[in-house]
Amino acid sequence: MEINMRPTKAIVHRDNIAENVRFIISRLSPKTQLMAVVKANGYGHGAVEVAQTALTAGAAWLGVALAEEGVVLREAGITAPILILGQSFDGQIAQAIEHNIDLTVFDLVTLDKVSREAERLGKDAWIHVKIDTGMGRVGMPVSEWDHKWWHRIHHTPGIKWRGLMTHFAESDAEDSTFTQRQLQNFLDVIESARRWGPLPPLIHAANSCAALKYPGTHFNLVRVGIALYGGLDHPELKPGLTWESRVVYLKEVPKGAPIGYGRTYQTVEPMKIAAVPVGYADGYRRQWSNCASVIIRGNCYPVVGRVSMDQISVGLPLSAPVRVGDRVILLGSDGACVIRATDLAKWAQTISYEVLAGIGSRVVREWV
């Protein structure tokens, strides 16, 4: 096979993402909407394409981390409601209001900044108030939530209160004790707000794992990220992408031959070495040196030697029917061989989120 272009690419599966969306929606009550979280370029899959696919499949909201990410969606013609999930800085606040993107607020300084920008622009700013029920990251501490805060939200110029939210720290854990504690803290906040007056239209807490495991956390909106992309070990979730390349060079080496930087691998018998043009500059992590596998012609073979910036080496038996130009699956399946995002995460002692979001911009995305 003649190779004219760098063959390393990520094939993104629209149907799989749509099926994941529909499956999650099937687990929700009719009153509960789905927010598709498409931050970090749709966890490496392509934010605009994922957003369009998820909305067509039934998602009602989109979640991003930055105002700039929301603006990209608006400029692509997406009109669905969007929420910035994290802190927004001065210039980003104006961007969000101008593009009808909701803001997350958890301190009075930000509330006042949002109000000033809304008045300057002559537009209302829609906010979601985030409560820290135990995550220990951004969010208003439960102890600070009081009637004065509620009053400020309702009487600050330019502010429209759309949502009350929290975030779970370990809904993926087998032990649900802490998640239940966070949920109770949030329920207490909701009850106090209800006593003081009308609740906002949206109450939301559940991330992917909570949406799948804890129906009591659903309220009327769930925020789902990694599950959309099949990055959890769940039998009903399908992988959002296949990451692949090609064999570009083959050679036979004797027993005892060193492979790669630092000579961290030496062949234990005569074998073939296949060169594959992908490396840590593409997000194929150096931690996968001498421990990851790839799939060629339906068989799993080990990555040998250190992962380089632009290429990896694969060890093959002399009898392996592998040729230059053969497809190499880095993440995906062929026959009985499967490499999941969770497998790559385990080999790097990280999480599937980091694996998927880390697939670099040099890797062309191809939508099918």
C-alpha cells in the first residue's frame, strides 16, 4: 500500500455518540433534561460535531469550560442553551452575555461583575449558582448560603437566576457514602431556597456516573461528559472514536537488539519491529512505553521501547503476517481484540478523560 499522507487519525463515530445520548436519556425521567458536556474540544472528539450530534439525539443543553468554547459553538450556528461550568474572567463575562451563554457564579465579586457587564451591554445575564457541597474546589460553601445571598441574586440589576447546581467528588466510587452526604447538603440548600421564594427553573448535580448510578441526583437536568464518549466501563456505552495509524516500516532484528531511546527494551528472540508514526506529541503518552498494546490484523502486539515524540515501535513474531501499510489500531477493536480508553488509562495510571482529551491536534479527526 502506498502511503501519501501521515496516516494517524481519529475516526469519530457519530452513531455511537448518538446512541450513548439516547441510552442516557432512557435512564432519566421525562422531566429531566440532558446537558452534553463538550468542553476541551468535545473531550478530543470535536466540540461542534459532538454538540450537533448530541442535540439531534435529544440533548437539550451544552456545557463548556470557557466562554471561548461557547462562542465557537454559537459561530457554528448552534442556538441551544449553553452553560459555562467554571469561573469566567472579566473579558469572558462580556463574551458570554453577548452570545447568550449562561454563566456559573459562586461569589459576590463575580455576581457584581456580571451585573455591571449586563447593564453595560443592555442585556440580561443568566446565571447558575454553584454550591460546594463537598468537592472542595470552586463553589460557594454551604455555610455561606443564606437569605442575604438569595436576596442579592433576586435584586441585582441585570441578573436572571436560571439554575442552582453542585458537583460530586466521587460518584464513580463503589462506596456511595460521601455522594449521599453531598446530596443531602444540596437538598438542604434547595429546601432553604424554597422557603425564601421561588426556585430557579433548573436544579442540577449529576455528572456521568451519578446520572447512571443515582436517580435521586437527577433533579431536572444532568450534566454528562465522559459517558457520551464511551469513556466509562459500562456495557451499554459505545466508544466515541477509533484512534489508528499504519505500519510505515518493518525490519527483522536479532535476539538482544536494543529498541528505542535509553535501550529500555532488548529483544528476547529474533523478531520483527514495526514502526508506527504516532508519539507523545500526538497524545500517545510516554507512560505507554513497554506496556501498551496495539492491534494489527486482529491480533494484539506489544509496544516495545520508549514512545518517541513522533513514533512507536511494535514487537512482532517473525511469523506475524504484517505488512507495511497495515492498519494499526491504537484505541478501538478488531475481531476479539479490544483496546478501550480505560485500558490506555490503566497503562498510564490515569483516567480515560485525560487519554481522550489528550489526543493532539496533529491527529486528524474524521467523522463517520
